[in-house]
Amino acid sequence: MHKLFLQVLAALLMSLAFSFFASSRSYDDIVDSGVLKVALYRDFPPFSYMQNGQAKGLDVELAKALAEGMQTRLEILWATPGENTGDDLRQYLWKGSNLHTTDGTRVKADVMLRIPYDKAYAQQRDDTGRLAHELVHMFGPYHQERWQLAFNPKKIEDVPTMAVFQYHPIGVEIDSAPQFFLTTAFGGRLRNNTRSFADLPGAWDAMSKGEVDAVMGMLSQIQWLDSRDPGKGQLATRTYPLFGKQTWELGMAVKDDYRQLAYALEDIMLTALKDGRMAQWASDNGFEYRMPPRYEESR
């Protein structure tokens, strides 16, 4: 019995040691390799997109700063959104994607940006009761986002409530929270006036052409669209309590056992946030930076 206990204890200590070195080895391997692989969403202005052959957006600038802070070269893995964020985390962080290779091998990112930073989301359970995201660590909120409505002032004077869209067509991105809300609220009375588009720029273009009288989407995207096509939409100033959660924070994610990497990346991000670079990157990309309230309170 004593011998068996010692064997179990030795195995446990080896397991703990392996876990410790596995978590630190990821950080060391990245530094030794000289490359930081960052997963960014493709075609997602003003955060990560290609323009004239160059990668642009706030997330691109943050990724550059992370690589520079780690004293490595940046390699971007352009991520195509799956059905949900959980699919994206699996595809690009802990399982890997074969979309970036020709031989079928799977490539994993070291870190993925623009991931919801929300305790309830992080603690979600799957059908078996296990943590749905137990293989990833979400950290470092760096931007606060919110839903925003913009309307054509030539067609609508004001939007006191969403009930206005019983009489005016509104454009939204397909499979988004605004689409779900507008097609189900008020007993479905807004459904016939809700027009769905592949993305928010498509909805904005439809408003510019007079095909819809308003759009609803992320504030930062609407500000970016307005900076490129000014005067087409007016931002609504009211909030709509029936819509539910209207603001949320976005951060980063790494594989769960790469905590040393997370600490290093969060320090780099916080420096960029506090010295004003984050706000400048947002301004350079046509929108106003929204600092997570937790940092505002500590300033």
C-alpha cells in the first residue's frame, strides 16, 4: 500500500511539473521561434481587414504591438467566423485549422483577438454540464462595444422606440442580435420591415440608396461607415431597454494552459491602452475608442 501511494504521488508530482513546464514552454517557444501567431477576423472593418494589399484596423495595430512587445515577428491567421465564437476558439486556438496549409496539417494561433470578455460566457456549460470553454483562457478586455442605430433623417425624424419600424424598413447583418430582436420583438410586428444583409456595410449601402430607412449594428462599425460615407445616417441618441444587453467588452484568448503568455500579452495591451495608442488606432480607423469602464475607474 505504501509503495502504491508513493507511485501515485510521484505520478501526480510529474503531472504537476509537466503542467508547469507546458504552460511556460508555450511562452518560451514563441520567443525562441521569433514569431507570434495572432488570429484576427477577416473582412471585419474597422478592426481587421485588407486595404490596398495592407492589413488595417485596430486589432491589426494591437497585434503588431503584441508581437513587438514580445520581440517577435507577427504572423496573422485570418479567421473566417464560424456559427459561434466557440467554434472559432476551437478552430484557431486548441484544435487548430488546416485552412492555412496545403498538406492538411493543422495550424494553431498563439492568441485570438476580439473575443467576448464576459464571466457568464466563460462559465457556459455544454449539454453534459461541463464547461464549454474549459480549454481556453479569456483575458485582457481592451474595447467596449455597443449596439447602435443610425437612421436617414430625410425619412425618419426620430426613433423614440423600436416600434417606429412597423412603418419603416431597417437593415441589419444576418444572424446578428439586432436581426433576432427585430424579427421577434413586439409579437413579430417588425419582421416584415427587417431587411437582412451579409454584413453591416451592405445594410449601410442600402440605406444610402434609399432601400432601407435605418440600420442597426455595432457602434464602431457604424462610425467607420459614416466616416467613409458621411451624412447618410444620423446616430440615434436613445437607448432601447427592450433590446436587452446593449454593451459588452471584447478581449483576447489563449489556450488555457498558456497563462504566462496571457500575462505578458495583457501587460503589453495595457501599456498601449494607457499611453493613448489604442485611442489613436481607433481614430485612425474612423471610430471613437471606448475604453472598458474598469480602466476608466482606475485612472
